[in-house]
Amino acid sequence: MFIDTHCHLDAEEFGGTQADIVLAALDAGVHRIVVPSVARGNFATVRELCERFPSCSPAYGIHPMYTDDALPDDLTALRDLLQQHRPVAIGEIGLDFFIDHFDRARQEHFFIEQLKLAQEFDLPVLLHIRRAQDVILKHLRQHKVVGGIAHAFNGSRQQADEFIKLGFKLGFGGAMTYSRATKLRELAATLPLESIVLETDAPDIPPDFLERGQPNRPEYIARIAQTLADLRGMRIEEIARITTGNVSSALPDLPVTH
């Protein structure tokens, strides 16, 4: 079996087809999907989808690209939600320094406050990181959490080793399927396999085998896993077994059905 550790099932691109998407994923051997939120405005939608589809599990958090519009009361609402409905992680949270016009200080404030919530509730975190690896690592050292997943990892080997030391698994998905992604593929081939989990970030980061404009979907995890198997010279069954175990380590509250 496979686990998609990062899928935005509530995305507009999916319209009202979530039932078909979840069924197709199950048919492809993807028995668990982690659905992160991005803002207070979709906390309820994520929760409802995960209640509707038993193979889906929620994570609640405020994404760095949504912090410009976030209010201090949104953190209070998140804390209240965590008290009422324990998710498998806090996420998607982190820092995004790729786009210049976002307020970095504001991003860091919301990131730190959500790390504090992760400490309070003893929850792992799902990290969004773009051009902010070292700053994220700095905050993780100052506000130690139980671990989690560095989503869509694209840092250096040295940075990867630092995340692993802090108890994190590294998410690999569609970007790994492109032959031109040489540095990422080298990481996928050489990092300890025990540090890797699989993800789609659906509907985003479509893999190489999709036609341009097609949304990513959790059912493609098996084909993404085959890329990892090829890079490491392993059988896909072993990749499935080991990465599923890695997810159980990273997200202990995630129900896993074998």
C-alpha cells in the first residue's frame, strides 16, 4: 500500500469530483491521503472531506502564502480546533521566500506561533519550504517539535541531514520524475530510505508523465514510487513497505490500513 502524505483534496481544480479521486486512489493502492489546510477559511472544508472519506486524514494550519491575510484570531481558532478535533499534524505551515512581496516577518510570526501549538499539542508538522531552508531550521532548533515532514523537499544534502537530525522525514513527489531534476534525483537515490516519504501535493507539482495542464492526483503515487524504485535499484514493493513505515513514524496518529 501507499500513502499520499500531501494532497489538497479541497482544491478548486477538483471541483466536486473528490469521491472519484479518492476511489481512484484506493484502486491504485493509495489507502491513506493526508489533506492539509492552508488558512482558517478552509479548516471546515478539510475536516468535512476527511469525515466524508475514511481514507483521508486532516492536518490543520496556516500556509505562509496566506499569512498576509491572516489575523491573530486565526491562531486562536486553530488552537480551538486542535482541542476539539485532533489532526494527524499541524500544517501546512512554514516559510516561502520565493515570492518577494510576501511579508517575511509576518510569515515568521505565524510559523513560530504554530510551532508553539505543535509543542503544546505534541503534534508533528507539515512544512512548506521555498528558499527558506536555513531559516526554517533555525526556528525548528529554537522551538523543538516532535518532527513531521519537510514537504516537497528541494534543499541540499547538508540541509537534508539537518532535517533528519531534527526528526523529520522528507517528502518526494512529482518533481523527482523529471530527468532534468538531477540534484533532487541524486538526493532521492542516496538519502537513507528511512528518511523518505511519498506525496503528490495534488493538484500541484504534476509528474513528468502527465500532459501539460492536467492536475496531479493521489492515484499517481504508485508511478512516482516507481521512479524512486528505479533510482535506487529496488523493487517497488519494498519502496511501498518502507515509505509506509516511514509515514507511520512521522505521523504516529495516522491510521494505517495494510
